[in-house]
Amino acid sequence: MRNFATLTRMRIQLTLRNRMFLFFSVIMPFGFFFLYAGVFAKGQPAGVRFFLGPVVALAVMGSFWGLSAALVMFREQGILRRFHVTPVTASDMLASSIVANYVLIFPTVLLQFIFARTIFHVTHFGDIFATFILISIGNIAFASLGLVVASVTNTMQETQVINQLIWLPLIFLSGATFPLAFLPKVVQKVSLFLPATYLVQGLSRTIFGSAHIWEHNVLISLGSLVCWAVLTFFLSAQLFRWEPEVKVPRKAKLLVLATIIPFLLLGFWENTYGNIPAQAQSALDSLSEPTKSAPSPDAPK
């Protein structure tokens, strides 16, 4: 345990030197927070609370980009080779990367809640316990996705291309950038095959909808992210490389497709029996209800 703690501390120190990690894990989340809270929500507490779920989800999801880039950079610079001569296994390195990522991401998320309270006067954050569990599981799941990307890519350029191809669908089709209810029906159906949708909508349910951890859709979000985290971590451990000279065979890269199986099955089930889009529409309607129901100052009494 002491060796694992030392390894994790070293991972944190190395990651703090990585500018890409700091951008995607600190600068970008706060940029989105003030954009959504100040512009889209117009500083209104109810609106800020409505957008807080997607904003927190963006901070959690963005960790995969910084983590994958950091590991590939460490491999190219020969840093991983130095760890390899110590009694450290691939699983130890990957697990410490997830823990270090969590330690670095959690303060950003916590500050977003503090800013929502102190700057925008949000007084209620729904079910805090359920939100904390979702953030933790989501962080592990998307960090594991970063481990898979780092394990199958050979260069930093290749890593950035794959990250971009993954990142854009995750943020634009899941309700993270635009409320799910705003998206066309066809896009909503496609979004149910994406892991980001279940994190975004789960956090929206717990923060804005005050759903508890045993609520049906929250349980679905948690269960799917846990299964995905286990699968991606196991796969990354099998494909992990210490040396930059060792390349991943193309056939091995096809194994990565196995990580989408849980959400393929869940997407078909949700499109047939689920109600996530309906709940997203209901949340949006409830946000605008006070404005619509309030009488006009000029209306006759």
C-alpha cells in the first residue's frame, strides 16, 4: 500500500507538469461553468442549477483527454520505462493513474459547486450523496477510457486525433453542451448509445431533479458506468505498454470495440423501454414553468 501511495504521489507530480491535462481538467471546466452560469442561465439560481449537471459532467469527462495524453507523453519520454524497472505492474500504474486523476479533478468539481453557491446564490444541490457517487464512478469510467486510448495509440499525434473523434460526439450528442430536449428526436435516440449521456442525465437528475441514488434512471446510469469502467480498465491492462518501441498489433486494437457492447445493449433497451428523453424534456419544462406562469405586470388584476 505504501508503494502504491508513493506511485500515486509521483503520478500527481508528473501530471501537474502536463499543460494539456491542466487545460482539459482545470481551465476548460471553469470556462464552461462561467459560460453556462453567466450567459445561458443569466445568473439565475434555478438556471445555474439546471446547467450544473452538464457542466460537472464535462469536467469529469474531460479527464480522459488529459490522462491519455499524459501517459503517451510519459511513454515517449521514457518515463514509463523507469517505472518498469521497479516492482510496479501495469495494473498498479493504471490504478494509480486513476487515483491521481481523481485527486486532481475533484477540487475542480468542488469549486464549481462553491462558485455556484457563493457567486450565483444556488442554495440547493439536490441529493449530494447520489451526486458524489455519480461523479466518482463517472471519473473512474472516463479515466479508464483514457487508459484504453493511451494503450492503443503509438504517438501523441495519433492520441490527439482519436481523442478528438471520441470527444466531439460525447459532448455534442449527450446533452452536455445543449440540453438533450433541444436535440432532434433522431439525435436523442443515438445519444442513448453513448456513455456520456448516462453521466450527464444522471447528474442532472440528482442535482436538478433531486433524485436519490435508488431512483431508476440513476441506478441505470451508475450500473452502466460501473460495467464500462471494469471492462475498459481490464482491456487497458491487457494492452498496456511500457516501451515506446513496442507497437500494438491491429488485431489487438479491435478488442477496443468490445468496450461499446454495454452501451449498445443499453441503448437498444432505452430506445424501446426507457424514458430518459422524456425526463430531460420534463426538466426543461419545469425550468421555464415559473416564467410562463408568472402574471404580466401589465395584466389586469
